[in-house]
Amino acid sequence: MSGCCGKNNNIKEIDPCNPPNAGLSGLTGTDGSSVCELLVWFHEMVDHCYEYACAEKKKGRKLVGIMCEYTPRELIMAAGAIPVCLCGGSVEMIPAAEHDLPANLCPLIKSTYGYSVEKANPFMEMADLLVAETTCDGKKKMYELLAKRHPMHVLELPQKPNNPEAFEYWLYELRMLKKQLSERFRVKITDEAIRSAIVEMNTERRLRRDLAELMKSDSPPLTGRELLDMKSLISCLPVDLEQYEKALNTLPGRKILPKPDQRVRVLLTGVPLPHGAERVMDVIEGNGGLVVCQENCTGIKPVLEDVDPDAEDPLRALAKKYFHLPCSVMTENKGRLDSIRKLAGEYRAGCVIELIWQACITYDVESFHVRRLVEDEIHLPYLRIETDYSPSDSARIATRVQALFETVKHRIKR
Amino acid sequence: MIYAGIDAGSRTVKAILLDGKELRVLASGIADQGIKQADLAESLLKDILKKAGINRKDVGKIIATGYGRNAIDFADTTITEITCHACGVHHWIPQARTVVDIGGQDSKVLRLEPDGGVRDFVMNDRCAAGTGRFLEVVAAKLEVSLNDLGGMAQRAKKASAISSMCVVFAETEIIGLLASGETPENIVAGVQMSITSRITSMAGRNITDPVVFTGGVALIPGMDKALESAINHKIIISPEPQMTGALGAAILAGREGLEHVSIIG
Ligand code: SF4
Ligand code: SF4
């Protein structure tokens, strides 16, 4: 690992200091060895998760696959099981999925399903249960097919966030999940266990929030891509939490290249970028941008709110936090607009880019409100990028991103 | 100081020499695109330098724009065609607020700020149906020249309905229409309508007057009328509509480099 951050460009394998997949030479700074170790650590995130999952399974622990940020990890953890994210980010899984699913479907849904068809996601193969949820239509119906291949429990998510009855129903759904988990895994899920899972998750949320907040600086110590890579498939891996702490101590003051003051600060919103589907982030950062904030499910959105571990009814407290998540499947989803407004100010974004996976109806329609908010209220340039996982349109996206940045610079000059 | 703008479009390359002080065009040229874009652009630049009697050494800065901008290795820097078209149109028609640009293989609609900056834009570079390529295909099928299309469209009794969303399929459709006795005039009018309705749906409701029409297709007679009736706004054809991108690039070359602006205000 030593010397990995030098100017040597011939390093084979993974060198996070010259990320190969990003194809962006000299994107990151010259680092001391501690920062370097950190980046290497998160670069090998999938391997760590895999080792951990295998070791824990051997000890008899259960693995539960989840596919959405509405699924409360705490409840799974309180059942002694390990929640692991199964969202597919690989374009290679899509052809297999298209045998069963329409081509005109969100790539995230197809990729996730394709992994099952190809038996290519070891976590999915190892999982003792998948917890799905009724969010968008595409996922909901895909789950029916996926349920033929894996044991599955579906959470029914009500979709009017301001309706108190809807909330009570959501709470009921979490009770049903709790029942399912305790029956299937033959464990008693105590309030105490839920509380301690809440404490653990709060710790991780706080650490990830603090890391994200490093990007508020005039000179952020990370690229958006590096921050994205710090999100793990399995939450609360003890070693990950240690690395987060370390990162918070060592990263401030780190210099990245190109220098932040020559790059456009971008707030990225819209759909999540699952592991393997970071292409648009790389196009943005490879063309003069710096993603200082990701208002999406692979960014800051799920870690903005904590849960009160001392609440009288911890399950109710959990239900409340998760029901608050501002996803486009909700109607109306005002919370997301409030969040974008707030984050654009806090992170001093120079523009807002919205990413929409092709055929994602809910985010696509909601982009109407986002554009209005950004252009007419926050008065920032806005760009909507609709694409899928195939790299074929990267040059087209780059042109649009460059044009957006030219506009940002023109406005600053004015 | 003298500045050069090169617009390496998908079908043609354009170059402009500009007197930076008076913002006066000293020479301009256009060449059909080929495989070696950089060589083509280089020889085009040489041609216009000669035409204007200017020494290459006296050119202060060269900016390349357009689809092939990154291939122009002798340019000092690149700027997207979006910013350049906006700047070029603003130079000629400062009150312009919307630009419709239909080129050989792409089309775009830009909304401008009063100072010529880009407010927002939409772009079609995925499919030939809303571009000049469609007209070329039709002209070839009907064995007429591009310049005849305007007159033909005017003589049309009614515009044929072209339902295909894709140029390749539309070509087959046109053969079918001819076989069923549809007049070439009606077909031309139908194709024009098909292109302009593409532009309309791309632009949405975001059209602010005055609307300026640029790109090679603006030179084809009748397209301005077709566009006018499709978007329901009056259209001004830009002076030298093929050159606005290159002009914008040359003007921006003369301004203090955009790229040196610090982003943190
Ligand atoms: S974007 Fe919506 S559906 Fe997707 S993971 Fe987030 S909350 Fe779930
Ligand atoms: S990106 Fe959109 S369509 Fe795809 S899974 Fe998420 S909400 Fe559904």
C-alpha cells in the first residue's frame, strides 16, 4: 500500500488515488499514507462486507437483503440479523433481466433482478430473507418475480406522508415485519434490542453526516465520488465505523486536485447511484464539477434524521423516522423540496443536477417541481440528466454538464 | 488582437477570424466534415487566414466548439456549442431570448439571459428525426436538391402525415406514400412538419420572444415558415445561421478566458 499516492501512474489493480474506473487522472490530491489507507479501505468495501457476511453466517447469524431506504435496518439488526443492500448497479446484469422484464424499465430494477437470474450477487444468494417494499410500480411488480426465487417479505408503504392514518398503517406494517423476523429466525425482538440497534445506527448516521459536512468547506477534502465510495452495503460494520472516525480526524485539510476553487460546486439530487452505477458522478467530476452534496438515497438523504433511542415506543419512533424519508414515491413529497432548498444553501451549491434513471416515472414527473424550485426560487442553473447504466451516452452527458458549468461561470462573472 | 473560432459540427466545419477590438468578422469559411476533423479544420483556418491576409502568429487565441471540438488539437481551449451559439446569436441580435438551432445531426433550443448567457437549454442529439439529416434523406429519396424543398412545400395541397418517429422507418414510409400516389410536394411539407413538431415538443412551453433560428437548416427555404406555424411564434432567421457557433467561439476567445474565473464567489 505504501507509495500508492505517489505520482506513479502504472499502478495496476485498484489505486483509489488514481481511480481507474473514473478515468480521471490526477483527480485526487497527494496524500499522506493515513489518508491513502483510508481510501484503499473503502475501495475494497465489497470485499469487507463479503468477508464479514461469510464469517457471521458461519456463526449462525442470518443475512437479510434490503432494496430501499424505507426498510428499517434497526429492526433487522434487533433480530440479530445483518441487513445488506442488494440494489444492482451493474449494466452487465440487465440483458438477463430483460428475458423476464420489459426493456423499458428502470435500470436499477433490472440490474437488481438480473443479479438474481445470474446468481451473481453473493449477498443475494446467501440471504435468508429479502425485505421488499411497495415504493414505485416497477420495483413492486419486479418483487413478485423475485419472490419466486428468494424468500421475501413485502412491506406495504403508504404514500401520503401527512396522513396520520397512513402513519398508523406503516407502524402496523413494521409490527408485521417484526413478527415475520422473529418467527422466521426464532428470536424474540425486545425493545431493548431495538433501542441498541437504534443507537448503533444513530452512530453510523452521525458519522456519515459529519463526513458529508466536510464538503461544506471552501476546500472540500474529498471528491463526491470518494464520499460516495464510503457508503457500505452493510451498515455498522465495526471496522467501517472506526474508519469513519479516522476519516473525520485525518481528512480535514487534505487538498484535492483539480483545486476546488476551480470547480463548480454541484448539488446532485434525484435517484440513487448504487455501487457500480457511479458513471454520472464521474462525468460531472471529470468535467469541472465537484459534487459537494448528494441529496439522494446513496447520499445524505437517509442519514439526515436520527431516531430517539429513549422513545417510549421504539418501534413507533423508528416508523416515524422512516416514514419521513422524502422519496418521490410519496405524494405530495414537499419534504424533498424543503431539503433541496436547505442543502443548496448550506453546501453553497453553484448549480443543481438532477439524475433520473430512464423510466423512473416518479422522479421524472417530480423533476417539474425541482426545476421550478431551483430556477425560480433558489435562482441556480439546473440540469436534468436522464440516462441508464449503459456508457454509450457519456459524451452527450458531458456536453450538457460542460454547458451547465459554462453558464455557472458566466453568471459568477456577471 | 485577432481571435479564431472553429465550430466542428457533425456535418460541416466552420471557422471565423474576428477582430477582437471592433468585434468585426475578418474572414469566415465552411468545409464539409470528413474523417480527419483536425486536419480539415487546420486547412480551413489556413484558407481564411490567407483570405484575410493575416499571419497565423497574429491570432491571439483559438477556441473550438461543436460536436467534434475535442478533436481540434490546435485550439487553445474548447467551449460547448450551447454557450457559443448563445453568444453568437446575442452578438447579431442582442434582444434574442430563444434560439432554435437545427443542424445536420442535432437540434437544440436555448433560452437566453438578457446579457447573452444561457438560461437553460434542451438538446436532441440522439435521433436524426428532428434534424437536417431528415431533409437530406427525403431530398435524396425524391431526387431533388435541398434548395427545391421550400418551393415544393409551398405548392403542397396538404402535408402528408409522417407517423414514424425514426428517420430510417420514415424513409420506408415515404416510399409507401409515393406508391400510394401521394405527391412529392405533400410529402416534403409533411417532413417539414414532422421536424418542426419535434422541436416544439422538445422546447415545451419555454419559448420567449424574440425567437432566432440558426443552424444549417435555417438556410433551407420554407423551414422558417414551418417552424413559425409549429411553435406559434414569429421567427427571425439569424444572419449567417451556419456561422453563429464559430462566431460565438471567436468572441469568447477574445473575452478574458472563462476558465480562469474562480468558482467560489
Ligand atoms: S429513492 Fe425511494 S424507492 Fe429508491 S431507495 Fe430511496 S426511498 Fe427507496
Ligand atoms: S429509480 Fe425510480 S424507478 Fe428505479 S427503483 Fe428507484 S423509484 Fe423505482
